[in-house]
Amino acid sequence: MTIDTAKRPSLTGIKLGADPQAWAAAGFTISGRALAVGGVTIEFTTPIGGIECLVFDHLPEGVTDIDGLPAEVGPALADADHENGVYSIDQVVIATPEFDRTAQVMRDMALGFTREAVRETEDGTEVRQGFVRSGDAVLEVVHAENVTGEHAHGWGLGFITADLDKAIHDLEGLIGPPREAIQPGRRIATIRRDANLGIPVVLMDPEQAETDEGADKP
């Protein structure tokens, strides 16, 4: 099936309740109360609260949320260089208690999943996932039995860094060791909770060489 990506909204921003100084300590360049990376502006709104809103270049008329996660239209700032080598957002993770309901909402927004998967975590928890590229980032919707709340909500972010080993060395004490990512040939490292970024954050190796067939795959 051919997907009309021209109608698909592109992610341009994230409104985040978190401490910008904590993000600066993790190697991100902060300008005012925002950071810009990979065509996406992360705006720090309040000291706590997590992912409060996703911002897109356009949305269908009347759309103000993604199954309960606020959404709005707005531009992105010019990208900045970051000491941790981050140059792009790999994925924005959205957790939902009702996978099929959230999937339908996203289809209605021209953000229908281009891939779905079911996997088990190390403790045996079954996780259902849906993926769609929005601009340069992938929106990853996840459902598991332990997801709480009535509606979809922002959960975490994954960033691509040019040199994961250097980032881990420079952020010693703030980041865990590298481990194999789900995607073959890639590694991932989790920034520690006591770094106080307000949400789960991971850094990843760059993607393998993309092909036209894999352009919409995370």
C-alpha cells in the first residue's frame, strides 16, 4: 500500500515539564527555556509534568489532542549543536491504555501506523507497539498491562548521538552502560533517573544506512 506522506503531520515541537538546567548538565544546549534538535524544539514549560503537548507543522481541522495527549500547531527553531553529540530525535514514546483506540485516532490524523509489533520484555510483559514517522522523528505508541490512566500520554524520548561511546564517557555518572537495541546493529544507553530529566531518556547509535523500503521504519 502506498502511503501519502505529504498529508502526514510532521513533529516540530514538544512541550515538556522538566528542569532545563538538568538537561544542560546532560549535554544539551539550552537557549532560553528551549532546546532544538533534528527539526524539533523542546520547550520547557514547568519544572515538572513530563511531556505535556506535541507540536506539529499542521493538523486536521478541529484536532487538539492525540487520544488525550494535547497537540497543537507551531514552528520549530533552528537546530543547535549539543555537547553530547545528539543531532536528532529517534523516537517519541506515547503510552496508551487502549492501543486500538489510540491507533484509530492517529489514523484519523493521517498518522496511521506503518509498522506494528508485539514483543515481550525481560520480565515476560507483553508490549504492543505501533510506529509512524512524523517529520524526522518516529512516534512509537506502546501498550502494556501496566500502563495506567484513561488516555494516551507522553512517556519518553530517544535521541540519536553521533558517538555513543563519547557521550557515555562525557556523561559518566549520569548515564548507564551501552546495551544492544531492539534494532539490529544499534546500541542504546539510558540516562539515569537521578539526572532529573523528568522523563525516561535514552541515547542511541545512528541508524544503519536507510533504504527507500525502510524509510518509515524506526
